[in-house]
Amino acid sequence: MANFDYLSPELEQLKKEGRYRPLTVWDSGSGPWMMLNGRKILQMSSNNYLGLTNHPELKKAAIEAIETYGAGSGSVRTITGTLRIHDELEQELAAFKGTEATLVFQSGFTTNQGILGSILGPDDVVISDELNHASIIDGIRLTKAHRKVYAHKDLDQLEQCLKESGNFRSRVVVTDGVFSMDGDIAPLPQIVELAERYDAIVYVDDAHASGVLGRHGKGSTDHFNLHGRVHIQVGTLSKAIGAVGGYMAGSQLLKDYLIHKARSFLFSTSQPPAVAAMGLAAIRVLKSSPELTERLWSNTDYFRTRLNTLGFDTGMSETPIIPIIVGNPAAAMQFSDALLEEGLFAQGIVYPTVAMDKGRVRLIITASHTEDDLNFALDRLERAGKRLGLI
């Protein structure tokens, strides 16, 4: 009888290297403080940057959408699964992003898979930053396009890749807007200038810039005032937006093409009406509540400055994503465990998510954290860091 015993050695190796981590099951909803096995824990690993998962306007919108449309959409978008609420969301998103059109997918991961898998063929080349998100990497793997990878934010290497790619039908430069493991920002103005010089398409994944960078959280294109010069923007309805989903913001032509060609769009049931309604409500909250992003950045600047004063290595962080670089994977996980004992949840991140010698605890600051919360975290980080010899 067939079984999966052949998988056991790999799991045992993960445990031996200190990289094995069971799922953490929480007893309360996402927020700055959460319940875990009867303990109140300060949450410092959530992507809920603006605290919108519990915003009353999002809850109200979800309940009203269920009453109006029901629990589910019933089908894929191209059959009967496009409801008025989906259309309203896309129109609102396009106006928010300043583009002709948007197209919503079920997740950010499927957005990248759907777009890259449909616009790239054997006559094209895609040029990707080496630290781009896994969804970009997997999306590229789905294509028959030629592939080039340049060292992280290395503009000289990027230009060399462009110079060597003049005989392809199209050249697509793909980058994260904010890199999810290091919290640094892509040099988008220089990337756009190079792309324009070599007639290439610019594709930016703003999963961790949505709701964080730009006016009212419009993203990295707005942050650098590059409207009309970035061909494809990928955004998220998860993370700072507080719901779930992803979207493409770009031209109407591209939207029409993806509706007919993007397999992750064509063969997935559309978002439940409540989810679409939450996304719509979140965009309206962003436009009317700039104090949320202001508080997020105030908290971030305070916390990172204090961490650096304590002597922690925060790497390249420029955003609310603040890693504490430890190095050894087992040591990173030991640090994470020690913080949990102290009442602070900060997830350890190790290989293959980051390089083997770049194990870290990744902290994410939110607008919901108070100064008392941040000081509590700093105290626990200092205690655990000294106990483990990290500072």
C-alpha cells in the first residue's frame, strides 16, 4: 500500500536544522494583542498594517453584502460570478490607483501567477530582482519566456540584462515595490528610467506597499510620482487593506486580455461578496483617514530607532517591516521562542524563505500599536537578546 514515508527524512532534517515550525493556532482575531492558549500575546508579525481587519466600516460592509448577495458568488467571473459589488470594487480601485482599469484576483499569489503566466511567451524575456516574492518566481516558472535575474537592486546588472535582451518581442522588468523579508524599497525611479531607455515594460508588485507607501497608501508608483510610467501594478486587498485578494492596475487592454487568458482568474470562483465589499470599504477608509498611515510611520520610525540603539541588526529596513538579523537558522528560531515566552510573538524566518545564513526574526509595526505596546516589545526584545547573546 502506497504511503508518504519517503517524506519523513526531509521533515527530520528540518527539525535537525531548527527550521521546523508547526502552525500557531490563535484563539482571537487579528489585532495588536491576541489570545494564544489562554495567554494574552503582543502580536508583532501580522501584515495588518493599518488595523483594518477589525475596522467597523469593513465589518458593516461585509454584513450588508451577505444580506444583499448571499455568502458566495456561485461561479467564476466569466460565467455568473461577476456581481455588481465586484464591478464597483474594480471601478473604485482604478480611480484610487489612477489607472484605466483594475482586475481583481482571489489572492496576490494568483494575481502574479495569472498575469505573468499569460503575458509572457517564448519570444519574450523577463528580468527579475533576485529577492522578488515567491509568487513572482512561481509565475515566471509557469511561462516559456527567457529569464534573467539581477542582484538585489543592482541597477548596473539590470542595465546589462536589458542591453543583452534587445532581440526579444518584449522585455518585462519585474520588481517588488517593498521587499517582504528585508523591508527595503525598490529604486523604482531608476528602474523606470532604464526601462524607458531600453523600451521595456515595468511590472511592480506592491503587496507590502499597498496602504503603506504613497498618498493615502496608493503604493510605490504614487510614492515616487511615477504615474503613467509603470505599466503593470499589482496590489493586494490583504495585508494593509484588511481583507483578502489581489489586483492588477493598468490599461483596459491588459484587463480585457487577462479576463480571457489568465488561468488563475478564469478557473477560480470569484471572491465572496462580503470580501469584495470589505475591499471597497477599505479603499474608502484609506481615502478619508490619512492619520492611519501617518501613525503607522510614526510608530515605525520610533521603533526602528530604538532597536538600533539597543544594538540589533535591522538590515536594510526602510518600512514597517523590520527584521532582526540573527544568522544561524536554529538561533533565529530560538530567539523567536524566547520572545514568545516573554509574551511577544515575532515569527522566525529561515531558509528557504531567506538565505541560510540570514535567519531572522521579522517584526511588523502597525498603526494599531500604542507607544506602551512598542515599549513592551522593546523591553522583551532587549531581555531575550541579552540572554541569548545577540546584543
